Amino acid sequence: MPAARRVLTGAFLGVFAAALTAAPAMAQTPAPPKRVVTTFTILADMAQNVAGTAVLVDSLTRPGAEIHDYEPTPLDVVRAQAADLVMWNGLGLERWFERFFQRLQNVPQVLLSEGVVPIPVADGPYRDNPNPHAWMSPSDATIYVENIRKALTRIDPANAATFAANAAAYSAQLRAVGDRARTRLSAIPAERRWLVTCEGAFPYLIRDMGMREAYLWAMNADNEGTPRQVRALIDTVRRNRIPVVFCETTVSDRAIRQVARDTGARFGGALYVDSVSPPDGPAPTFLKAMEYNAETILRGFGMAGQAAR
């Protein structure tokens, strides 16, 4: 074989061999990211902060939805069935969830309130049951974050370091927001430091903030804002000379406004509890919701804009 032909043949074989060697690598495609579904938007935002870009997170309910008695749709079942993990709060919050989860096949689930020390409901039809709103406490919210980190690591161990770093950073942000709120709210005179709301959704928060609470109803139930509830709260507000009352964004404020009219208290606005706001609203994330709530409470007491000491 002439020398020139041998050189060309050798070069061709070398290129061919290199192509064969590279072919398996070229054929490989990255695995699609894991998918997580949560029962409501607060949990979805918390999970996304831990997941970063490594995992896709979605909420079954939309911003502004009432969580306690939500009615899942067939599309919700489809979305959850396609997920690698479903996250829920528990403590009796999502009364619909266990029935919903029975309609899914081979989808794992994780209870994010695991490890929280429950505060019992003080009165009403759910008396002595755990109050489910534990995420409203900045300190208990970090328990949720750790449960999210563990759950994500189980379904996607390759990104464990990412989840750990994100969880640490996010927990630090939650603690900082809680510390600022506690410092600012402590400026309200102790005898007036009451948080009066429609639903008793704030016992974990008021424990952290050194406040006292009063409300129309203890938990979302069939009878909300009844004449008896309104009369009892009017008596509490008058007796303690409470200057301002609030409600929550996911329930009607009609009854609490009546309390304000009959006592001379101000209506201070609506607080975010079970949901973040739409993206163009004032509280599109859980951190923003916590900051918005603290500022709304301070504004209601005539202390908005006061710098932390």
C-alpha cells in the first residue's frame, strides 16, 4: 500500500475510533429534575428556597386559596401523581389531604410539621387539637426547612450539598426576620400588645413575639363570625382597651370590622397566614409575608417605620 494511502487510512480509522468512543457520551442526556408538589403556597415557597434550581416545586392551591376545606380537582390528582414527592403540613390543617392522597399510587409524601411541639386549640369545636399554623413561628419554620432538606435529599441525593447550603442560608434569613420583628414589636407597651384577628392562627407567632391573642373563631369551622363570637370579642377588646384588630387575607373581614365599629378600635388590615400573595402583590414569598405582617401590625399600633432598636 502506498505510504500516502496508509496515512489517509490511518487517519480515517483514528477519527472513526474517536467517534465511537465519544458516541456514548453524546447519547447521554441529563436526568430530568425531580418534581415536588405541596398542598399550599407557603410550603411551596419554603421548599423552593431549599431546592433552588435543582428541583421543580409546585403548589396544589393557588395564592389566596382557603386551605382548611379546599376541594381538590381532577387536575390536582394528575399533578400530584406525576410528582416524585408530595409535601403537606399536617396537624389537622389540610382536612382534605388524606382522602386526596389515597387517590394517588406510589407517590411518597412527607409531613413538614414533624418535630414541632404543637400548641393546642383553646376553644371551639377543635378544642385540644393541635393548632396547625406552626410555620408562623420563625423558630418553628426552621424545623420545616430541615424536614424539607431531608426529604429532598432522599429523592435527589446527588444534590444533597446544594440542599444543605440553601437550607442553612434560608434558615438564617428566617431567624433574622423573626429577630427584627420581635425587637420592633417589643416597643408596643406590654398591656396593649394584643394580636386580635378573625381566626386564631397566630399562637406560635405570639409566643415568639411576646404578645397575647384574641380572635373570633379558633380555627376555620362551619360557623365563622357568629353573633356570639362577635359579642365575646367585643367584650375582650373593650375590657383590655385594645386599639387595633386584624383579619387574614383568605377569609372575610366583615365580622371583625363590626368589632372595630362597636369598640372604636381601628381595623389594621389583613395578614398573610395560609397563602402568599400573587407575584405582583405585597407578599409573594414567605419571607416577604413575615415582613409584611410585622409592618402591618406595627402600622396598626401607630408605630410603622420605627427603626429596630
